[in-house]
Amino acid sequence: MSGGWCWREVTGAVGSLYVHIPFCARKCGYCDFASWATSVTDGRMGDYVRALRWQLDELAGCGLLEDCRTGYVGGGTPSMLGATRLAGLLRAMRRAAPGMRELTCEGNPDSLTADVIAAAAAAGATRLSIGVQSLDDAELEALGRLHDARQAVGCVRAAVASGLDVSVDLMCAIPDQTNESWASTLAAACDLGVGHISVYPLQLEPGTPLGDRYKDDDPPWNDEGVQADRMEQASGVLCDAGLSRYEVASYALPGRRCLHNMAYWTGVPYVGVGHGAASMLDRGAYHKLRRVATQLPALPGWVQRVRLRMESPWEGIALAPPMNELDFSGELLCEEQALAEDLMLGMRLSRGVGERLVGAATLMFGDEFVRTVDGLERRGLVALTDGGMRPTQTGWLLGNEVFGALWSLAPSSVASL
Ligand code: SF4
């Protein structure tokens, strides 16, 4: 479709801001995220947060955040920063992006204390996302989590009582879990009065203690069939409790969807700060970022979208270098790849993708797109809607097949920055 009708405006700004806090009190047995175990007394956490605040000011100064509507502090364990440091960071995000409607902060039950919750609310957070994972003590211990079920329940109840929107994360297909224990965790989570629940199957990643322990075993509690059954079981319990499944892993009461995650799944540009933080920028937003990150190269004319990752180690970031001294890696996507990516992301949502995106794909990929969608429909993986398409239940369970078919519409090799 080069030179033709574009399905997405080049905005020159981002809709969402992500801030990464890479600290945890202890590494969980399954975790391969960008996080490091340290103590709450580690003074470098304060230096790191000060540096992030400086970078937020730089991003605001170059105009990148002027249309920013959602913010998210993720990790790692942001609640481990403690009340004062976390509040300072949240206020800095509010100052940098005054138009924000939603500001989520992640926390874990062992550090999301009443003081931290109150400080987050006073500093402008609207939403807390709590890493509960299970409400069964044996399962929590097997995962290497620091909290027990009683502590998790107390934390979530305090968060709900604060008046903030609250989401909890739960994990299935984990060691020691049975259908009964999973049903009991789901029912107990529904009783906590939260508006949002996310559910994920455990992924056994090489290089993690759990991944390495079971690498040759193919443990029966984690096979694909169990994962699919437990996700189905979750869907039944949570929908019966009045939540609706709006994304493959996300359930919400009416009006309580996570706007930040919706932005990711609908291809809204976003910028991330902190070690390992990802950004997804259109040409206009990238050029704005280059005003402060002057080390970033100019883009060739064919590039439609840039994916960046902040590679500087957290210790380096804590030394407070300006944006133009940070290391980034990146991928450059052409128009076809950006459109294929938007199709894939949209098919994570229960509503799928609409007429505008399907129309753009028909124009860009022609018969190949029509054949691909026909094939997916014949296999029962997608259903056609009014001009658009959405994933079926089977399509959600076999998501990688749907995503693979849509991605294969675009040239496969992605250029590096
Ligand atoms: S709390 Fe989260 S980020 Fe930290 S080690 Fe556990 S799973 Fe990883």
C-alpha cells in the first residue's frame, strides 16, 4: 500500500508511557524478566528513580508526552521502592504527562503496604496491579513467591478499600496445582472485590530455577492441554462472576478494562523509560524523541514503525546520564510489517480487528490476505464480524497459529536500528 491510504495517522506523540523498576526483594523461581534481587535499603534505587524523573522531564520537554493518556509503572516490583520514592516517581509522571487518565502501579503483597497504597493514591495513581499468582500457600512456595495467601488477601483488601481500581494477576499450570485448587483460587480472587483479573499459564523458561529443574521432564502439570483447560476453567468462573474476557488473558467488570494495555493491543505508540523498557513509535514520535536522544539515527524513508529497547544497565541509568547518552537497541518495521503487527495484536482482543484494519490489509496484501483469512476461518480459528474478524475460542487457544499466519503476510526479515 506504499503511497496509498494509511490505516493509522502518524501522530508525532505517544498515547502511553511505561516506566520500568527492575528491583525485586527476591527472584521468583520462574522469572526471566529484567529484574534484580536487592534489599529495600539499597540506596541505588533512589538514584535510579531520580534519573528516571530527569528522563521524564526530558521527554516532556521535547513534546513527546503531550497526548499521553495512560501511564504504567511495572517491574520488577515498583512497590519495593517504598512510599516516598514511589510517590515522587508517580508525581513526576503526572507532571510530565498532565493529560493522563489512567496511571497504574504494579506491586507485590510483601511490599504493597498500607503506607505505599496511600502514598500511590495521593500521588495520582488510579490503579494498582497486584502480583498474587495463587491463593494456595503450597503453590506460592513452589513458585518461590515471598508472600503467603493470607498476606495476599490482606493486601488486595487494603488496595480495594483505598478506592483505587485494583487488578490481580493469577497463574495457572503451576506445580502442585489441581483443578480444585485453581477453582478455589479463582473463587477467592472473585470474592476480593477487584474489578480486573489477569490469568496466565506458567511458562517454564530456560535459565530460571524452575525451567532448569524441569527441562527434561515435560511436567504434566504444565503441558499445553493443562494450560488450555485451566484457561478455560478461569473463563467459566470469572465470567460467571460478572467479569468479561476482553483479551486472551484479561477479564474486567464493566468500565474497568486496563486502558494502558488496550493501547498496546491497538497499536497506539508508547514510550518506555528504565532498563529494558520498550517503546513503539511511529515516525513522528521517533523524530520527536531524537530531539533529546540525539544519538538515534535518522530513519530511512521506508520505515513506518520503530521498536526500541533501553539497553543501558540499571546501574548506569542510576548515574543519571541524559537521554542522549543511553544505549538503545531497535527494530525498524516497514508499512506491511506494521500492519501485520497491528492485525496480530488486535486478534488478542475478544472484539478482534475492525473494518478499517481489515480494509487496509485487503488493500495492502490483496488475495493473499483473503486466502489467509479464509484458511483461518475454515480451521475455526477466526470468525468474520461486520467487516472485521475476531478470534474464536480455539483461535485464542492456538493463538500462535493465528499470529504466525498474519505475520507471514509481511516480509519476514526485520531490520535493526
Ligand atoms: S516479583 Fe515478578 S519481576 Fe520480581 S522476580 Fe518475581 S516474577 Fe520476577
